[in-house]
Amino acid sequence: MGLPTLRRLSGGTIIVGAILALALAGTEAGAGARAAPARHPHDGARGPGSYLAGWGTVRNRTITYDILAQEHWLADHGVELRQWGPDPVTGKVEIFLARYSAASRRLLMARYGPAIEVSRTAMGPGYLLNRRNDSPPFNGGDKLRNTCSSGPVVFGNHSSKTYVLSAGHCSPLGATIKVGTNTMGKVVKREFKNHGLDTELIDDLGGGYNGQVWGGGPREASPPTFIEDGTLFAQRNAIITNDSAASGQIDGIKVLRVNQMFHLKKRNITIIDLTEVYKRGQAICRLGDSGGPWIKTEKGGLAKVVGTTSIGARSVNGGFKFCYIEQIGSITKAFNVHVP
């Protein structure tokens, strides 16, 4: 959605931000003709047996790795594998092909016997997930179709129900939120009013959310992720990270002020409980970042959640050199949720 603009006393333009994400199709390398490799069973650790139907059996592990070792030989003989592995329902190794054919099935059955099952459902090419083409369970930091970002994942205080945050100015109550063609959820709570917060809560509608946020660049094909590790009220001079969709991961951003109020002249409302941040005059937030996560990175791929993108101010290099973050503590209190 369009973002509100505003003139500041300094003459800089102020804008409420939006979001990001990207996708990459997987590719398959061709192989020249090869002889069928010898079968060297790889059954992994000899252990728990059938803790799910067929899941942990030595037979199923052996067949799964046999197929892996013979992948190129099978391709040379017209069998284009897509997915295979133990099926916990049938207890067999189920094989999905890029294109099903009776000839491929006969070859596989002759080679591996009744311990396998060849699905007649063709499996399409895989895609590496990222901010623009995420699918359930979703991460925070996705690029939303409403031109905003998804924020951190949160849990209900009295249930295991998962939600994701965004900015209240992004969508109305009841709106369906999408990432690419996938439905992320529905806005079930929203606050965007005078003397209030700029935030909203998106229900997962059964698809689920991961307790993590994307890292890396806004168009990175296979970006890293950070596991959410609680919250942080970042005080003055703390160094934090913008992880919203349009900007991607920008580290080394300094907190200037906390508990700020900001009046949006064009909307004639004042947003409360904001943190102001800055980094040596460079663009640290952009249109499309609104609602996206701000974090404090930790060792081991963990991150404390600081808040969500709300307002950008003073244009510079295609973005804004001042950014205002809705503080996570105010959000979780308003919605009766918590960050895992």
C-alpha cells in the first residue's frame, strides 16, 4: 500500500516503510553415460529400528542411500528422480519422479523390489525459499504482497498458537496477507491510531510460522536465518540490525533515542513508543520495510528481537537515514503475545 509522507522541520521527507523477499529455481546438472555403481549399503547408525513405520529400519536407510549413489546411472537410463526416502505411513521407500512413466517404474521395481513404492504423482522442480517466495511455515522478514514486510514470529501467551507481526499502517483488519502466491495469514488484530502503536497481528490460518527471521540481502537466493531468542529493549548507543524485506540485513545501526513519539502530519496522528536509529548518514530503511524485524544478533545464529519497522525519515540514496522502530515490548503487551 502507499506509504504516508510528511515534511519535517528540517525539510526532509518522512515515509512509513514496507517489505522484501526472493526466490530461486533449483537446477539439475546433466550427466554423461555411466556404468551402474556397485551397491555399498549406507545404513547410518544402527539403532532405533522402526520408531515410525519403516522410518528407522536398516533396509530403508540402505535403499535410500543406494538410490542416491545410483542417481546418475538412473538418469542415464531415463529415470529422472525428484524426491525419495522412507515413508512413515507405508513403511516403504517412496520415490517421486519428475515425469512418471511405466518404464521408469518397471526399472526401479526390478532393481529395488517390493521395498519401494513409485508414486504416479509427478514432482515439480524444487525452489530455494527466500524472502520473496516463502511458504509455510513462514519466516519473519518476508516480502509481502501489500508492499510491506512480515515481522518477527510471536506466540500466544496462553497457547502455542503462532502469529507474525507487521506494521499497522500496512493492511486493514481482516485483510488476507500473501507472500508471492502463498497465503501467509489474516490480520486478526491491528493498532494504527492517534496516540497509539503502529502494529498488526497476522494469524497463520493453520500454515504455521517458524520462530526465526531471514538474514542476508533482500534478493539473496538462499539467505541465512536467525533463530529468535527472546526480546531486547535496546538502549541508547546499542548496535542493532535491520532485517526487513526491502533493505535486507543491515548491521551496525546505532540507537539514538528510545520511547519517542512521532507526529505524522499527513495522517494527523502521533505514533508512540518508537526507537530512533541512525548509521553514519547511510540509508538504513526503505519503502517496503514497514513491519519488518529489527534484531540484535548473537552467537550461534540467535537473535534478540528489538521491534518492527514503522517510519523512515530524511531521504538518502534511495532510502532513509533515520528510521523509527515500534518497540517490541509495547507490541507484545498490546497483543498478549511473546517472542520465543
